[in-house]
Amino acid sequence: MGKILSVQRGRVPVLVGEGKEMERVVIHMKELHHPYFFVLLELAAMEFGHHQEGVLRIPCSIEYFQAIVELIRSRMLKVKIACFFSKC
């Protein structure tokens, strides 16, 4: 069995990759709730079912996953900046 690595509070470990080549990535929980991430979750549900056990697995290339996460982060940053200037 692999060793358990600690994850900071508010973050979630995810296994990303296709086939047996999976890479462990840690993302913020807020990113899981973004509509863009739902596409990745739907891919996981189609591949592994809705009741995965253990670490969440996303069946796509690491490059695609990173592009989606970066897009989510840039959108979240734009919202924070807009709220800062408009006093949300």
C-alpha cells in the first residue's frame, strides 16, 4: 500500500491521467465547485462510475487538467479583483 501524504486544510488530492499513468495533484476545494470542473467530474463518472472509493480519479491528460484548473483560477482571480474594486 502506498504511503499517505498529508494535504493542507481546504485542499483535495486528485489522481489525474489516462490508463495506469496517474499523477497526484492537490487542488483547492473551491475549484471543485466551479462549472468548468464539472466537465472533469462527468468524465470521471463516465469512466469510473459515481461511487469512486478513495482518491478522486480524473481520466484525462495532465496537460488538459492543468489547463482547466488554470482557467478556473484565472476566472476566480478576476472575480476577486472585480469585487475588491466594487466592494462586493
